[in-house]
Amino acid sequence: MWTSKKGDQSMRKFIIGIVLFGLFATTAFGADIDQQRHRGRHQGPPPEAYEACEGKSAGDTAQFVSPHGDTVTGVCELQGNRLVLRPDNPPPEDKERGSGNN
């Protein structure tokens, strides 16, 4: 062989370091992309949707002002053991989810 044992060990450490760096960088980059994809999307109803139905019954109408300043109107319905406002005009992603076309 044209390299010494000490050179082989250094080369192996270098290659292992590069491979590990690549794995960690790929994992971190993938997690960042996933976070960006979900950024701005709220999973489930916002707290205001629950607060709007406090003291009301299922089927009652209610409304709240969203963090964006929009007035959201809808009907209170039972979700689990809590009432939540089901918007009259849900965001587009909710309409797609509810249509069964996933």
C-alpha cells in the first residue's frame, strides 16, 4: 500500500467525520424545511373558536375576531367534550380536508 497505517487511520477518521457531518446536516436541513412548510398553519381550531362558544349550546351561532382582524362567524358544535365554533367560511385548507379528496 502507498500510505502508512497512521495515514490510513487519519483518512478513515476524516471520511467518518465527513459522513457524520453529511448525515447531521441533512437531518437538520430536512427538519428546517418541514418547519417552514408548517409555519403559519395552525393545527386545529384557535383558542378564540373555543372561547366564542363558552356559555352557549351546540347549534348556537357565535363569532370572534381572529388575530388577523377578521370577524369569524359560525355555529357552535361539540368537538370531543368541548364546544367549538365551526366557521361559516373555513379557510381553504379546511375545505379541502373536509371534502375527502386527500
